[in-house]
Amino acid sequence: MPLFGKKNDGEKKHPGKESDIKRRYEFKKKLGTGAFSEVFLVEDRTHAGTLQAVKCIDRKGLLGKEDSLENEIRVLQRLDHPNIVKLLDVFEDKSHVYLVMELVTGGELFDRIVEKGSYTEKDASDLIRQILEAVDYMHDRGVVHRDLKPENLLYHSADEDSKIMISDFGLSKTEESGTMATACGTPGYVAPEVLAQLPYAKEFIRNLMCKDAKKRFTCKSAIAFPWISGNTALDKDIHATVSENIKKNFAKTKWKQAFNATAVIRQMKKLAMNKEDHSQSHRPTASASLHT
């Protein structure tokens, strides 16, 4: 459905409601600020005590990016899974678009692990199972996230047994979009080998990282693997090793991330140029065409 007042057959349509969001939600406090957006803690006036998060997006920052936000909204509206942050409602006015999201307060995955006093194989197994089930759910519904990384894995609450949530669907696509050939996500991203000393875990990781797509684990086969579905994950505390590897592998400086991104972009341009040169070399010249 068109967003931002785009017209279709002479009719103005919106996926968001053209009404005052503050009539429905009481804005409590600001939770964060981005380049063109702010996130607020709000309370639902129709359900006292129910708290949500509202992302207020300035339309000025959306110029030329309307399709991207519209795509993200469409993707989120088709997903309803306990391990995926829910989009609850959409409002809009002349100056902003408002996304009412499920409130998630438990913090990022790696921050939580480092802060924990202990962390076992079973903890890791349960965590990965939740992520795999959510990704499998998305794939069954024709959705690909395209930017899964620890920063986009959040704990639902500060509770010790809190579930994990997948967030940030800004780069997601649906299978109706066609072949997904665009290079996107986080360039140079490499996962830490936090379980390198564990036999079952090593086999599990090898199957997930197999270069041959036909041999690589699907979500369903990964979920069925003994380290996830069985009792092979140990209760041994591996917190010290995990924390050390997280800090070593993911405490990247901004210049390092920028360097990796530049290298990837340079390589993609090189591949595109080679492809173009190849196609031109097989294209008939003007003179050849005249003599055929």
C-alpha cells in the first residue's frame, strides 16, 4: 500500500493512520535519538500500564527513501513471532511517520553476555535455537532479513530468562522482490569463534558456514542438529572464553569498519566493471551489424 500520500487511481491511500498519535499514546520519555528519528517510551491510553516504543521519523530525512521505509513496514506487518520485534501500529502526519513498536528493554546480545556472571553451552544452544526458529519462520513467509548481526539481537527484558529478539528490518526483502543480488548488510562482518574448542559446536558451525550452498545447513536442519535439539550442549561455564572473544573480535574501531566497507565496495565495483567489459566484448560492432 502506498505511503506518504502517494496516489493510486486518483485515490490517496496510507498504511498509517492520519490522526494525532498523542490521542492514543501518552509520551513518557525519550529513549534514543538518530539522525532523522527519535524513539520515545509511550503508554497506551486505552490500556493503562501498557508500555510501547514509538519511533518518530522526520519526513525531511525520508526524501528519496520512502520506498525503503514502506518496504520495512510491509515486511514487519506480515511477521508475528515471539522472537521478532513487532510493529504494532503506524501513524503519520505532515511532518513525521510514527512506528509503534513492541518495547524491548533487555539490551544487546553481547553486552548481556559480557555482563553475566556465567555462560554455558546450554545457554548458547538455547539462544541459537530461538534465532534459528525465528529465521526459519521468516523464510517460510518469504522474508529475508539481510543484516543479521549481534547488534540486531536484543533481549526482550532484563529478566535472567528473557527471550532474544530480532530487530532492524531496514534491509529486509521479500521473495516477491525477485532475485536478491544487491550486496548489503555489514561489510567485513566476521562472527567470533567463541565455541572453537567444543566438538559438537565446531561441527554445527562448519555446516552453517559451508561454501557449497547445497551442502550448507538450512534453518530446519540446524534446528534438528543434536547440539540444538538434543542434550549434547554442556553445562560447563564458558563465560570467560566467550567474553574474551567478544571483546577481541567485536570491539572494532570505526576506522576499521570503514576500511572494510571501502574494500568491499571497491571489490563490487571491480566485479561490475569486469561484467560490463565481458558483455561489451561479445556485442557486435556497428560496422559488423551493417554487414549482416
